Amino acid sequence: MRKPYTKKRPPLDPCPLEEVLSLVGGKWKARILYALGQGPASFSRLKASLGRVSREVLSTQLRALMSDGLITAAPDDGGTGTLYLITTDGAALVALLVPVAAWGEQRLERRCPPR
């Protein structure tokens, strides 16, 4: 997997599509963003909603999404844990992912009809 672009590692030939794909690439980032688009969530709630993601992978993906400015973390009301929240940029990206997911669902239905 290619490392995401950073200020120290800018793209050689900037491409807006590659920028978006670098932000949501991989198995979990888009799912995490979509889940947080539904509302703030704790680590354990996110892990439970995503299913088979390991704690290490989820933690890594959350850090990457925070580094990219798509989510943020804040103490929860009880002060015992952390809540992850989507940022304005993250919410705008989720709004774009919803129709992409609908297209993917239609394609899967055509390619893999129910038995």
C-alpha cells in the first residue's frame, strides 16, 4: 500500500482523484468515516459496529483519519474515554461516498445475485 501524501511527501503530479482515494483507500477508512457520519462514537462502539477489524488496525486507521483532518477526538462526557467525531471535511467526503456506496450495492447485486 502506498503511503499517503503529506507536506513532506507531496504528490509528484497532483491529481484530485488520487487525493480522494488516498484518504479513503484501504478496507476500513471509508467504513469508519461512514460510521462516524452517523454520529460520534467511542473506540469500542466503532469496533463493534465494524466487525472483524482488529484493535491495532482500527487504532492505526483512526490516527490516519485524524492526521488527514477527517475526524477528531474529544473526551467523552464521562471523562473516562474518547469519542471520535467527524469533521466538516470528513462529513463532506461521506456525502460523496453515499452515492458511491449505492452504486457499489447495485453492482454487487448484478454480479452476485441472491441464491
